[in-house]
Amino acid sequence: MAHLLKQSATGAKNPDRCLGSLTAAPMRRTTHLEETMDTRNVKLSGIAAAVALAVLQMGAAHAQQAGAAGDNKTDGLNLERVVVTGTTGGSSKMKSSVSVSTMELDAIQQGAPTSAAEVLRSVPGLRSESSGGEGNANITVRGVPISAGGSRYVQLQEDGLPVLQSGDFNFITPDSYVKIDGSLDHLEVVRGGSASTLASNSPGGIVNFISKTGAERGGHIGISRGLGYDETRYDFDYGAPISDKTRFFIGGHYRSGEGIRKTGLSSADGGQIRGNITHELDNGFIRLSFKHLDDKSPSALPVPVQVVNREVREIAGIDPRKVTFYSPHWVRDVVLDKNNNHVSTNVNDGLSVKSDAVGLEASFDLGSGWTLSDKFRKASNSGRFAGVFAANNGTLGNYVFATGPNKGQAYNGRAFSAVVFNTSIDDAGNTLNDAKLAKTFALADGAKLTTTAGLYSSIQKLGLTWNFNEYLMQASGDKPALLQTASATPGLVGPAFGGCCSRAVDMEYKLTSPYLALAWEQGALNLDASVRQDRQRASGTANIATGGLRYDPATQQLVDYEMNHNSYSVGGNYKIDRNLAVFARVSDGVAFNADRILFGTPLDGSAPININTVKQIEGGVKWRSGGVSTFATLFQAKTDESNYEATTQRSTSNKYDAKGIELEAAYSAGDFRVNGGLTYTKAKITGTAPGDVAVIGNTPRRQAKVVYQIAPSYTWNDATFGASIVGTGKSWADDAHTINMPAYQVVNAFLNYQLNAKALLSLTANNLFDKIGYTEVEGDGHAARSITGRAVKLSLSYAF
């Protein structure tokens, strides 16, 4: 994504500012390893563990030379930073009893991320399968499974409120509506812990993208250009005081071009603008904010591959790193709307998202220890998801071109069934509000007790219209053409998957969640406990088009049900001294099902509705000395969930148990810095529906034992350069363990050069070595999805 709005002249030379958080430059990409899988996994694990140990050993040696006065000056994990995510009033990482990471904008940009989800690959303990383009990512946290698309157990927020209330809506994921540019101040990520009770549908964790508010006067303008691919991007941001008590901020970006994956046309176009105005009061503040997003980008879906001896192999002419099957030779895809009208759509529009939001935030000190705060946002979200999915891996034969410059001529080669996932996001708007009233009591012996009562409420709309048409397509990654069929429409076969998936959804999900939190502090000890009741009411209709051709009233399904769940979280933190603390926590949380259970269980209130629960235990230590800081957490997560798969029309009910350790570390010595992380997870399936018992005891699909990040950087005069490596061990593509997904690692690199006090030239490379890294494989092995190939970008920004 954008890395234009690099740090100011001061920040560019200051390593504390450049990498004052997590991994300095992480991002995904791969090393396609074809050696023995077990041997390579051992090597990857050993490398990552050795790096982490080396960081600690270097830090310990450096600490012997550093006085206590300097202990916090080079704290790469910024353990004294006050975190507002997953807390009721804000607490430093050193004092909190949750696993939390922060990441500054400068560090994010140095990793040259190509999407918001890709940023999250840098966070220890977080799994982000960011291979779908600029949206449609699968995100979860240490050991909690990815068994449905999106982020079922992790809530993505902007400024403390959800982007979408459910993270796993079909064809519409929260990351699609989050764009990284200079309007972002920093990122906060809470894994497990209080996420179960201080947000809804987030038992795995909370990812909070926090905006700038104009607290620092100044801004940036910038331009970047892809090298080796067609994309130009413009960025800007500026904030300043209006008066003694009022300030404003505005920022955003616009880009256009083909994008990293070649499509033969302008596939990436649009941007966003965000802003806010803050007025300080004698006893608090009021802030008004807005966001306008209008953007389109290519989506990457699984492409034809073949499996040989359980190993995934590419098919000649189809590069999983580059192909999208968008092409200038597509015909218009004619689809059905909810009113049985035929609508002509452009397949090449890819993922189109639109969002207009307005927010209001306020906080007041009422005196006598009382505080009142409220966050409100109303958003109008819509768009369209159009992507080409390989329904098989093709057949060699004799065909005739139906479109393109060779129309009517013979084609001798491979052709495959290209299913267009064409879903109209008619309405994904929401109205959200989170109000809190807190009171702090002064107790004997310097202790204090803070009680917080809150009420969260939301209305989430969901209007989707699915259309899946099947075409016969040339198996080529370079401007493929459609091939002749019996249909009058060039290339068209007809409704895909037997007409199962022309669907109309009109839903409304109302959520009311009261919660109560207690926090007690005395000296070095902090204890907290919180409870939350989530009550969801779902209403609306869902329909399947008869034969994929018409919506009939007789097939409409009415939805009207309610469900609730009580969640809790209890934790404690003890500071042994100013540089060493230990913590522990136990929690229970829920993620409610949304549209993924439509068309399965009766949803008129006549039958129980399944929910998804996560129970977690965690404990760890935070330590810093001299130039080293570390954050280590032991964890266990037990997940109980249910799914309904629309295309297979199968219901599943699985239980999972995952244990492991998560390590985050940083070290600095002068102009050299290195940040890194390692997560080891041992997970297994512990329960299934009666028909799936054969997989009990197996490792869940796509769950690697080892995932790691390491990001060194060095500042030399006016230049700062560095790299990041993000790696994952091998995993199984399916629960039955029939297909291997190879281990891979991605190398990203950056070079920043300060031309003068205000101008910065930057060169970044994402997936420097252009590696393949598979993130998912279809169950029968006919198609797979890989991360995107090399993307090099040159940028120039000016600070003012």
C-alpha cells in the first residue's frame, strides 16, 4: 500500500521514530520451497528461534553496559505507550494484563504493504491470509481457526468502532473498507484477553486503526510510481490548530493504473479522503469525523493448479503470483437483481467499495472521579465483488476463440471453467454507538478502584445479491479470451454449480451489549474483571433464484430470531520492577453467526441457533533492559463453532484446541534496530459432526506450527535502509491431511534517503525475490491461491 507519506525529516533520521513498534517493515510473500517439507519446517523453526534468542542475547550484553536511566530510551516495543484498545480507560502495555502490540505508521510504510490485511502479517500471533488482493482477506489469531472467510473471531476497528459488525460476511470483509495512508497515526492489536468483553464478535482479538487528529501541526504530500507495473498514487495529509482549543486534520490518497497483477486494463482506480475536527473543553473534548471511500481493485481468487503426490504444482502458462483472469476480452456479465431485472455488469471492475461515514466522539470529566465518554458512527457501505474462480483445472482440447483478436479461429490448448463470483453489495451500512460511564474510587493504602459501565449498540444492514455464471475460458495468464460454447452469449455455459448460488439476502442485525468492568490497582499490582452480555436480533429475508433464473415468493425464507451470550474476562498484571512484569488472564467470548447460516438451519425462531465460542487462558512476561525489550505469552484457545457451506450445502460443527507460545522482541544499538516475532502453535481438531469424525486429532487446515517475523534496519547519515522477513512453516490444505501447503518466507526491503530537511525519496520492494506462497488450496486440489509477486515502488514525499 502507500508508503508515500513517510516520516518527517526528523523522523526519517530517528530510528526510535522509524521503528518504534512491531516489525519495522514486514509483509508477506513467499519462498516456494520444494525440498522435503519436514526438513524445511525444522530449518525455518530453527532460524526463527535462533534469531529471537540472538536478539535477547545481544540485548542482555548491551544491558550490562547501559545504566538504568537509559533503559526506556531505546524500548523498541514502546512498553510505556498507553493503549486504548481493549481497555476501559487506557493503560500502558507494561501495566496491562493483555497481549497487545502497537505499530507506528512509519514502520507500516517501510514494509511496503499492498493492503491493510498485509500489514497484519507483521504482528506476532496474528494470522492474515492477505492473498486476495486489497480485500477479501482471512484473518484470525494464534490457534483460533480460519474455517470461514473473513475475520470471524477478530474485529477490525477504525478509531474504536467496528468497520463491519460481523467480520465473516460472504464476499464482504472489513479489510476491504480499510485503506492505509497518511490519515493513519498508528495501529493497536489486542490478542485474546479483554477483547471478549470490551467489543462484540471479537473473542480472538481487536485490530484498531487509529487516525491522526491534528495534534501535531504539519503534513505531507507525495507521489509514488510502480516500477515494473502500472500504478501511480498521490497522497496528502495535513493537520493544524484552528484556535487555542480547536484543531483539524484531513488526509487521503488517490491512485490509478493496472495494479500489481497484470490485467491488460486500468483495474485499480480510486481512493479515500478522511478528516476530523476536535474541540477541547475545560473538562474534555468533542470530535467530529468523516470518511469518503470510493475505490476499485482486482480480486485474486484460486487459480488452476495440479496436485502431484500431495504437493501443489503450477500449470504451464498460469502463474499464481500474477494471474487474475481479468481481461479486455471479457463480455458483459448479465446478472439478476432482487427484482428479477437483468443487469449488465463489467467483470473487470473487480472489487468495488464505497463508504461514506460520519462520526462523533466525546469525553467529559464530570468531577469527583466520574468520567463519561461516547463514540458514534453512521456509515453507508456498498459495492460489488467480481472475481474469476477456477471451477476446475482445465482440459486440453480443440476449441474456438469466442472473443478477442483471434475470434473465430481455432485454439488448441487448455480450457477451464471460469465461474464469475459476481455479488452486488447492495447495503452493508451500519449505525454504531459505544457509551461508557466510569467512576474511580480512592481506597486505603494508595489503592484505587475504577468501575466502568458501558452500553454498546449497533444496527448492521446486509443486502447482498449473488450471481455465479460459468464461462469457458482460455487457460492463460496473459489477457485470456473466452471460448465458444452452445450459448448465444460468447463463452457462457450457464448458471454455475447447478444454479445453487443466485441468492438474494436482505438482513438486519441488531446488537445490544451492556458490559461492566472493574479495575483495581495498588502499587505494582493491577487486577481487572469484566463481563458482557451480547444480545443479537436478526430479521429479514433470504431467497434462492429458481434455476438461477428467477426469484419466486414461494422460495423466500423469512428470518426472525434472537440469541444471546454472556462473556467474561479476568486478568492480573504484576510489575516486579520498572522493567519486568508478569501477567495472566482467562476469558470466554462469542462470535455470532450471520449470513453464513442462511439457507441451512430454519431461522424463523423455531429452532436453536448455533453460536461460535472461544475460551482462552494466557500468561506471560514483559521485560526490557538496555536496548532489548521482549513480550512473551503462553496461550491456550478452545474454539467451538458451526458453519454452513453454501456451495456444498453442508453443515459442519467442529471443536478445536490450540496451545503455544508467542514472542515479540526488539533490540537497538545506536543506528541499528531489529524487531521480530515468533509464534509456535500446536493445534488439533477435538470434535466434529458425526460424518467427519475421521479428522479428529488432525491439525486444522492452513495452521502452521511456526510463523515468524524479523525486521532489521540501519540509519547511516541521510539514509535508512532495512528489510523484513515474514515466514510460515508448512501446513495442511485440508482437515483430512491430503494436500501439503509448503513453507515459505517473504523478503521485503526499503531504502529511505533524506534529500533535504523536508524531502524524502523512498524505494520499497514487496516480495523482493518474487516467491510463490500458497495460502489456500481447494479440497480436491484443482485450484489454489498464492500471494502476489514482486512489487517495487519509488516514492517522493515532501513534509511541510
